Amino acid sequence: MTDGITWLAEQQSIAFGGYHVTLARGLGTEALAARIAASAQWSKRTVEPVGELTGDGLVETLDSEYGDAWDGIGLRLGVSGGWTFAVAYGGWFGELRDDPAISEGGAEVFLLEYEEENGKPVPPTFHYCRDGRTVCSFNLHLDDSWGNGQVAGDPEVADEVKALLSAEGLPDEERANREVHRTTLGVLERHFGLALPRALVLEAPLPAVLLADRGTSR
């Protein structure tokens, strides 16, 4: 029995502002952190270890380093149940791309992201990348609030996900967004075997790094 990922649908499930979670097979923590750093959209970033920290501890470190946690980005990293995971803190919004290059070399990478406090509003999103390609992606509200609400990707993957969502009665415009969010996470959890250890993420010290900004990437 694992914690799965449906708990991410809870309000402020990890931290204020939303969640940015990466789950990977075929990558260690150092490689995953380096690839996430390389996915930065507007700046060149380097990985700087800062010891083992809780989530609150990493936010305090970001505050101390940058004056405001929102001005920096940090990751807490771990391994559990065959998955390598990375959880982002600070001002990751709009900076870390859903770049399929993160999965190059035969890796499988699942990105789950939700800008919970963004008033536009931005729905939670899912991206599954394999060996350098995006093979399935969609917004977890299954609506058109932010781009296309359809499941996209390779037919053999996307069609299976669509069928499973349909079996849950989705899409359904009458359902509350949080219920749809939780249900879609449950479908992904069961279909892909995704799991994120809640107690480790919320309570335990984990290896932490800063993604230090070393200048513009353009």
C-alpha cells in the first residue's frame, strides 16, 4: 500500500501556492535535479546542495538566501517505491518548463503541476515524457480554462487514459474542479502506478538543493 498521488488535490497539499512534483524512473536524484535545473525557461541555473531539510526548512533557506522565498527556487529530493521524486519550492511558477528532454536516455518522467493561487485561473497539469518525448499530457480539470482541455499524446497512451477518465464519468462540467482534480489524479495513480510518499514530503528532512540563478538563458 502506498500514498499514491490523490492527496495532491487537497488545498495547499504541499505548500502555499500549489505544487510542482516530478516523478522519474531511470534517473537518480542528482541527475533529476540537474535536468530540472536545465529546464529553467528564463535563466541558467546550477544545482547547489544545502543539506537535508524539511519543506519549511527549505523555504527558510530560500528566504535567507534571496530575501524572499519567492525570488528563488529549491528542490527536495528522494527515492521511494522505485520512484525518484523532486518537489519544488519558492518561485518555480512560469520558470520550470515541461521539457521532454528531461527524459532523454530511456527515462520515464511524470510532471504534476498546479499554480493553486494563480487567479487566471491555471488548472493543474500532467505531462508524461519518455525517452525525450512527451507521450501524454492534459489539464486535470479537463476544461478549456487554460488552453485545450483534451488528453493529447501518442494514441496508444492517450486513448487508454481517455477511456479510463470516461469510465469515471469525465469530462463532466457539472462537477467541482477539486473533485475532478482528485479523480483524474486517481486515474493516473492507478494506470501508471504513480506514488509520492506523503509523510516524507510533509514531515521528514530530505536532501535539498537550490537552483541558483547564474544569469539569463537567452
